[in-house]
Amino acid sequence: MIRPATDEDWPRIWPFFDATVKAGETYAFPTDLTADSGRSLWMESPPGLTVVLEDGDSILGSAKMGPNRPGHGDHIGTASFMVAAEARGRGVGRALGEYVVQWHREQGFRGIQFNAVVETNTAALRLWESLGFTVIGTVPGAFRSPVHGYVGLHVMFLPLA
Amino acid sequence: MIRPATDEDWPRIWPFFDATVKAGETYAFPTDLTADSGRSLWMESPPGLTVVLEDGDSILGSAKMGPNRPGHGDHIGTASFMVAAEARGRGVGRALGEYVVQWHREQGFRGIQFNAVVETNTAALRLWESLGFTVIGTVPGAFRSPVHGYVGLHVMFLPLA
């Protein structure tokens, strides 16, 4: 089940959020995040939204979404995703991705832009491509992967209008 | 003369900053900025920097610069520029652009990324291309221009390493 996240969910999001950021392979997030600053970064307020995918008492993944830019750019959305390591390969990312696309359609956005998909994150890349996103361009060497060194960041886009 | 901006400069930056944002053709900034929230948005702290181009007692333009992303993306910089309407066509943007490129070189950045150059802002586009930037990709219709309607946003990049 995917539902809006509440502040009470954060203690069950933070462990896999923190592990993902510390692994450092998928997001250019600050490297000194605490549980508090992580919450500020992840938990969106309207017009944005943060959701969790819950299975019984466990939170297996989370996504945040909302306008990519303010003002004259706010008709294009964006989103970020976190999936618990133990839940990978079970369709959690896909379910969250489909939710995010549907949410943007319902809210009247004209497209969704991912600003920085790490090019070595092939699982995410394939998933977004299967949802209709295409790579608009790649900023060479814009991400320092602990495993792969300098790798590119893809800008991806899905038109909705 | 280009020099770091101080808080005392803001009253002379705000008029052309505000006029540029209100014209709405070049930046996806919030449309409800006040002098205070505009200052928070424009005046950078380390590791970023905001500069002004001064001619006598007049400030003709300003630029802000710094890491485009935190964490594993902070080796790529970014920048934004504002030029007073009455000073356009006098090389203010070029002087600020050259300063910004030099600053990033000195700070050891590996490249500079512009995230959202409005495709109808041909003066800026030509200027950045003349400084060596190329268009990495264009997000279609990502900007609502009051004059031109939905237009694309270019991602531009200059490698420095």
C-alpha cells in the first residue's frame, strides 16, 4: 500500500534513507545529514508530497514529489525515490514510480523531470525508461561514485501533456 | 570592477533583480519574492559567492556562483546572472561570465553546469556558447514565457578538467 507519509513514519524511513545516502552511489545529497536534517530534506509539504510503501508493519520504500522549479517552471514536476535494501527486486521502485507518474497526471503537471540520475544506477535507469522517461542529456563526470569514480548524471524527462 | 557583494549592496541589486524576475522571461524564480526573500535567494555564503559589477556609484550587474549539488556532486559548479536593463549590451554579462569561469577554475571545480537557460534568451545562450559552454540537452516546454508561451530549458555545461 502506498499512502502519504506522516512525521510518525520518519523513524522507519530514516534507516534505509541513511544507508542509501551513506552508500553514496545514487544521490548527490549532503554527506553530513542527521535524522533531523534528513527529515527536512525528504518530507515534503504541499504543493509537494512524500509517500511511503508499506507492507504490514514495514516501510519498504518512500518517494517524494512536487514542482521541479518555482514560478514559471512549476508545471514540470520531479521526484526522488528510496527503497530499503532488503526490499530491492520486489517491485517497490516500480510501484512508487507508477504512483508518482499518476500523481503528476492528476495534479495537472505537463511533465516530470529527473535532474540527476547517476548513469551507473542502471536499475533505476531501466525502470524510468520502462515508464516512458527518456534521457534528455548527460552531464559528464558530474557525480563522484565511490565505486566507479566520476560518472555522468542523466537528465530524464517524461512528457505528460 | 567586479568584487564580492556585501549586504550593503543589496538595495542597489534588488531593483534590477526584481525587474528581471517580474519580467519573467529568464528565470524560474518564485513570483512572490520580497526584498528580504530575494536577498536570501541571491546572496550566497561560502562555499558559494555573490559578486557585483560596479561602475562608479552604480551596480550594473550581479552574479552568484557555487556548487551545483552537495555531497558527491559538489565538484561541479553553477551560476546565475542579473544585469540592469539600462546596462545591457555593454559587456556586463560577459565580464561577469568570464569572472565566474575563472573563479570556478581557481576553486578547483571540474565543470560548470547551467541547469535552466531559457531557450528564447538568445543573448545569454550566445554569450555562454562564446565562453565554451555547450547545450547538453533541452527539457521541452519546461518554462512558461509570458511572451513566447511554453519554451524549453537548456542544460548547459563547460568542462574545466
